[in-house]
Amino acid sequence: MTFLKQIGLCFLITSCSNVELVDYWKNPDIDSYSPTKVLLVGITSNIEARQKFEGQLKEEYESRGIEAVMSLEFLKSSFTTEKKTEDELIALETNLIENGFNTILLTKVIGVEDKIEYKKNYDGFDSTYVKFKEDYLKYQDAFYNPDYYKEYTIYHTETSMYCICPTNSRELIWKGYIDITDPNLVNEIINDYVRLVVVVLEELQLINPVSLQPISNLEAIK
């Protein structure tokens, strides 16, 4: 079983998440990576969602002993909604290096797709019916009966990890393609998205697992 399928199976077993890892790429020249200070950037005009998303990622990194800074803490809140020039982005990278950063984790929406899902069984017909009239009667309402189908939206997103190390080439380390289905429950979607990203990065040795602190005998009794 491939790593991608293992991750997908894990999330199917542990939750009914609307967040799915579709594909990913890891730099073949990098076996493992140890970020020391990370800038977390979520590109969205929804400031509240951006705050929660970057905040939860920050907690995950800090629980692993890695310094993490939300873009909302380091940049203007309008940074991700204003067009930037190449010179401005070069200046940003230089500023980040001067402030001790060596990694950027960038998340953005790269596409939106509307879908229609038809119900498998409708109006009491059994799926084993194979005659023409049963088949036709079963599906004839497909285009005008709202009880027959469900409309939903899939957001195609991309999360990328970049090295901006001053002594090495500034390059892409990892990129993951993640689909979000009907993101109505913002908190739940953010929780699942962050958890998925963290699991993948741990498995690929791009961040360390959470260090478990030793528990004293007295604490264990309590």
C-alpha cells in the first residue's frame, strides 16, 4: 500500500473528514528536514479563518520545539490580498532571513469545482431492477427533483514548504494537494486540515513528532 493510500485510509478510519490528501511531492534530494523558525501563511480574504488556521499550525510547530510565526503577526493583514511585485517578495525573503527564519509554509486555494451527487436508490426502487421501465422511472427525476441529488463544492488547495536558508538554495521541499468538500463548518475543517498536514510532514520526516515529556511516578499515580 502506498503512503498516499495509507494516509487516506487512516483518515477514513478515524473520522468522516471532508479534507482529503489527493497527491503530494517531496524534493527527492532531501531525506529529512528540520525547520527552526517558520513563517505560516494562509492566503484568504477571510481574516477569521486565516487567524484560526495559522494559529493552529503555530501550536503544532511550537509543541515540537519549533519557533513559528503567523503571517498576521509578521505582515500586514492585507498582505495576502494585495498584488506583490517580484522585488517586494525578494525583499520579504531577505527580511525573513535577517529575522532568523529558514522556512515558509504557504497554503492557498488553487481551484473551485461544483459537483452534483445522485442518490443511488430513489423512490423505493431496488438497485437490482434491470428492466428498462424501472431504470427509466428511477432516474427520470434527476434534473428537476431536488430530493434526488445533492449539490456541493470542492475546494482544491495546495500547501507548500519552502526553504529560505541563507547558505543553501531557496527551494521547494514539499507540496501537498488537498481537497476540501463543502467547508461550512470552518473550525472542523481547519482542525482536520492542520492535522492532515502535520501527519504527512511527520511521516515524510519534514518535522519531528511531538516530544513526550517524562512523567514522574507521582504524576503517573495521579
